[in-house]
Amino acid sequence: MKQEHRGKTVLITGASNGFGMEFAKLFAADGFNLVLVARSTERLRQLGYELQDEHQLAHVCIVTADLSKPEAPQEVYDQVKQSGIEVDVLVNNAGAGVYGEFAETDLENELGIMQLNMNTTVHLTKLFLQDMRLRNEGKILNLASVVSFMPSPLMTIYAATKAFILSFSEGLANELKDTNITVTALCPGASNTMFFLRAGAAHTRAANGPLSEPEDVALDGYKALMSGETRIISGLMNKVQVEASNLMPDTAAAANMRRMMEEENTYEE
């Protein structure tokens, strides 16, 4: 246990499963108090109170919120402030995607995804960053993706939102370079979470190929955050993929991603 983190608090969105749950475990093990945010109250309570008992945390705050709603970030912030909690680390982990051709997918669903992936991240960052600036101390982790670096046909909206997150995070990190506040963008690749199933993409090559384990991705992000790195691409093969995409025309990168996002047996004879 790193005793220097005792008394500090992390807020994690999308904390009920996947990367968010693994982040909660890592922070709790290092002594951070927890503010866990997601739609599933019971799952958050079970996770939060198990970690509180295991690591003797001073407090765990459970916030139930649908972060795809425009009013949710302010409501989360207000609840945290009313509880007298000071957030030292913000982890913007919650996100979603939808599979399919843009001309055929549901607009309202996609607008909700854009709200969740981009607007909520910006809104929560704005609110908690203002408090961090008053103290001149804090850390922010934003979940980007390897598709932040390349177009991803059949998940076009998702990839575009993650490109925004990477650019937003790196720009903000530069703005804060002369402060004691850091911003880190975590860029994982295809991972063994519920993401593909929820996005309707469980049948794709990407979902059925080699997958990163969420605990490995979270650990990469945690280490990068704590050391103040601006960007971390999790996994050797994902680093190779990003480097390769940087060397090819965008049309070729898009074609390669299209192949990965098509059905697993599309090219089988």
C-alpha cells in the first residue's frame, strides 16, 4: 500500500465493469478513496464496498447516473460537492459505440454516444479541473483508443469520438504543462470487455482476434497517469498497429480497419 495516497480520492466513470472496474481495484489497492459512477447501482455498491473492506478505505461514494444525458455531468459534480468530497484524480472511462453503416444506424443512439464519449468527458473535465486549478494539483485520465489514430468504417462515430478525445487530451495537457496538473490519454486496442457485444460487433474479426485483458490495459493507464505521461498506447501489437497506420494513406488505413470490422468469415473461402 502506498500510504502517500491515503486521503486522496479518485472519481471513475463507467466503473461497474471492464476497464473502470479494474481502475477501481488499482486505485483502492494504493489507498485512494473512491467515487464510482455508472448506471448500475447494485454492481457499483458491491464493488465499492468490497474494495472498501479489503483496503480499509475511509469512504466510497456511489453515484448512479446515465452519463449519456446532457444534465448528468453537472448532477454528478453537484452530488460530489454536496458530499464534501475533493476529487484528486478524474478518470473519464465511460464510453460506448455502435456497429453498422452510418446511413443505416439510429441517429438518436449515435447522438447519445457522442454525448457520452465527448461531451460528458469535456463537461466533467471542465468542472473538476477548475477545482484542481485552485489547488494547483490533480490528475486526469481520458479513455481514447487506437482508433483515435485512424478511421474505422462500420464504427465511424465511435472512432471519430475517440479521435476527439485524443486531441482534446493532448491539447489540454499542453495548456497545463506549467502546473502540477497532468492529463493522460489511454489508447487501448480491442479488449476482452463487454464493448463489442454492447456495440453489436461481437461477430467481427476484431472482436474474435487477439484481445487485451482489461486488467493489463488498466495497469498501463494507471502507471502512465501516475507518472504524468500525456499518452499511452497499451500493448505492443497496438503500438505496431498505430505506427503502421501512420505510414500509410488514410484510405489504406480505413480499408484495413474495414476488414477488421467486417464479419469474421467474410474473406474465408
